[in-house]
Amino acid sequence: MKADRVLIESVKAPKKTASGITNVDDGIKINEGVILAVGPLVENAKVGDKVIYEEFGYIDVTIDGRDYVSTKEELLIAERE
């Protein structure tokens, strides 16, 4: 892994929220996931953080048949709770 990157397992938004509201697919794609690994130069992100990341600038990675995303820490938009 490059020193300034994080490895993310992408998650898809649920079709219904916890309160039962149905999410509508309006063409807006939100890239979100959980950080599984961080490079040594990553300063603020940590393993286990739930994040939203930029739509462009990431690299798709397949490890043991599972798909992940590798992106620079600076392309993380927000941390989710």
C-alpha cells in the first residue's frame, strides 16, 4: 500500500432507513465505506472509520475475490457516525 493511502471496503446504502423510509435512487452516487487499513503517512483517518470519499481519484482493488477501494487520505470527504 502506498504510504498516503487508505484501503476501504465499500458499502451500499440500504434501500430503507432504520425508521422505514425508502431511499430513492435519484442517480446520485455516494461512495462510502469502512477503512480497513491505513498507510504510515496517513494522519487523521484510522482503521474502522466510516467515511464518504470522492467519486474520482480512487483505485479499485480486488483481494482474494473481494472488491476494495484505495484512495488518498485527502480525497476523504467526511466521516460518518
